[in-house]
Amino acid sequence: MKNRRLLAHVAILLLVAMPLAAQNVSAARDSLHAQLAAPALIKGFSPDSSFRRTVAMVGGPELLAARGALVAFLIEAQSRHPNLRPLLTQRLLQRYPGGTGILTAIFAPEMHVHSLSIVGARGISAEMIELDVVFLIFVEGKFDVNETKARLRRVSGRWLLDGFGAV
């Protein structure tokens, strides 16, 4: 009788422990993959006088917030059912009413943005900046580099995309 109870307890422990152990192995594997796949900055770009003027005009934290808004746009743009309306200015929403029409104007079919780097910034005003952006993209089975400009406008304390390349 004691052996059966002991076996039952061991079986219950195994049933509980196995999925937890599998989750930990899966999480470790995913973490390793994320660490290996993360871009590593080898050599950055030296800021020019235009960049320093922009930092003085807009402020470092605001530049980082604008970069964050651009990253959020790109992540949302590549999601399964993108909702871009909260990330675009009224000017772009008037031009692309549903918000998603901008995607075909910006991205080629089957193009995925892998990573980006801001290589320059110009303050157009305290409420608008233009970022020089370099992208590592994956298109048609190959990696490529693309360079463009992104214009962001601060509206009600939030940075929104106001232009991207020729858009």
C-alpha cells in the first residue's frame, strides 16, 4: 500500500514537473536565440553639428521617445492585423484613411524590417524632427540595407509618424 502511494505521489510530481521543466528549457532556448539574433553595434556613427543642434532644440529624451514611436510603428506595421491609426498624424490619416494603405506605399511585398539604426537627426521645430534611418531588411530571401528619412511630429505629448521616405 505504501509503495502504491509513493508511486502515485511520484507520478503526480512528474506530471506537474515535466511541463514546468519543458517550459524552462523552451524559455532558455528562446532567450538564447534572442541573444544570438540581437544586432550588435560594432561601430556607431559620430554625431554631426545638425544632430547636436537637434538635441539642444528637442532634447535627448524626446529624441529617444521619437525613435520609440518609429519602432512601435514598424512593429505594428509588421503585425498580423496592424492598427496604425494611433501612430499616424492627421495628415497621413487623411492621405491613408484606414491607416494601413501607407504600408503598400512604404513596404515592398514580402519585405520585413529586421533592425534599424538612427544615423542622423534634424530638428525642424520643437514639435517636429526628421530622423535619418538605416534599416536591415529581409526581402525575397535576402538581407539588404535601406536608408530613408522618417518625419515625426509631437501631438498632445506623443510622437506620431508624419512622413516616411517619399510618403
